[in-house]
Amino acid sequence: MDSVRPRGTDSARVIQVIETRSLAGIGTREDVCRQVIQYWDFEGHLLASFDPLDEQQVGTNLSAL
């Protein structure tokens, strides 16, 4: 028998956060339109942000949730 190998998600859970989706960019080649997704706690603190053009995301470690 082969050894156990990681294969992806083994669990998922529902958590309470506020998810916002906003349009960013002005539609030019230098500033394309895109949807930015952000997650906030109920005290108004930004937990994570995903901008498809942003190489360095804010709060990518969501382990605090």
C-alpha cells in the first residue's frame, strides 16, 4: 500500500464575515475594470482582500477567522 498523500481540501466550514464586492479600475489598458472582493469582521476590520491584478494581497492568512 502506498503512503498517504495530500490531495486538497479535506474540510470546509461556514464563518461569519462581511463580504464586499466592488468594481475597481476605469476601463483603460493601464487600469482595467475588475471586481475586488474584501472580507471584513463585524468591527469594521479588513481581514482579506482579493484584487486580480494585485500581486501582494492584504490579509491572505485567514487563520485568525
